[in-house]
Amino acid sequence: MAIYEPERVWWNPLSKDERIWVALALIWMLVSFIFMPIYHLVGAQNPPAETYAVSAGDFDKLVEGMVEKYKVGEENGIPVVRPSADEPVYIRASMWQWYPIVELEKGKTYRLNLSSMDIQHGFSLQPININLMVFPGYDYVAKITPTTTGEFHIICNEFCGVGHHMMVGKLYVKEPAK
């Protein structure tokens, strides 16, 4: 409750410039309101929606089975795998590591299966800027078809503790073998 009652007209009426800005904001809001649902349906920017419940132990067994089957080398103690495009690719997030290093072929479609062993992590493939959330207890499947060769970095973009800044993985894309 105010000490003194305000005057009858305590606000100033909108000026011409203010009316124009309010009108522009309302028009932009309506355009966005119409555009966003349409783009959600026809745009190719939607994240995949294929997710399965999985225990950390079961997912770890799938990762280790893939590593055992497709290991082609090692880099700083982390295995490098070259999986077949016909089978799922498993990438495990845990404090503070992406495991294993994956080598894919350009032009082939792969199913990346992502899960966390401990807490929530963020899968950010740089410099492509693919961003996905990785949760414990869930196997998140993302279909990707690499179009560019090179070395890509997997960054955790969800703060996961004191070692978060060092959680950087690798993904290589090579030309198909002839």
C-alpha cells in the first residue's frame, strides 16, 4: 500500500514511436507463433527421438563388445574403433571422458548410441555443432551421415564436475576405403 495515492493519470500515454515498436513486437510475435510449429514439422533441425532405457552395466558391455570387435588402434590409452555402418556405434560418457575414439567413413549412415555411466553430460560435436543431452539410464540413438572428413572433437557442454573442462573426445571421419 502506497503512502500517497498516485494522481489520476500517473502514466504517460504512448508516443507515436512507442506505438510503432509495440506494433512491430506484436507482429513479430505472431509471425514466430505461426512459423515455429510449421518449422518443427517440416524443418530438418529436430533431434532424433529414439531413446531406450538401459542400465549402465548393460550399456558398458555393449561398448566393450564393440571395442573388442572393431578396435584398430589406441590413442593416449583410449581405443580407436572403426565400426561397420551396419551395426550400432556405442559411445560412453563418464566422468570425465568420452569412450572410445570412433573412426567413421564419409557418406555412410551410422547409428550413434550415447549413454552416461554416472551423471548428465552434453554431447557437442565440434565444429559441426551437433548438441545432444546424454543421461544415465538412457540409450539415446542419433543417426548421422558424415559429409566432411577430418578430426572432430566431442565436447561435454553440460557442467559435470571439476574435470568438466578436460572432457574432450574424438571422432574421425575418413574417406571410404577403395
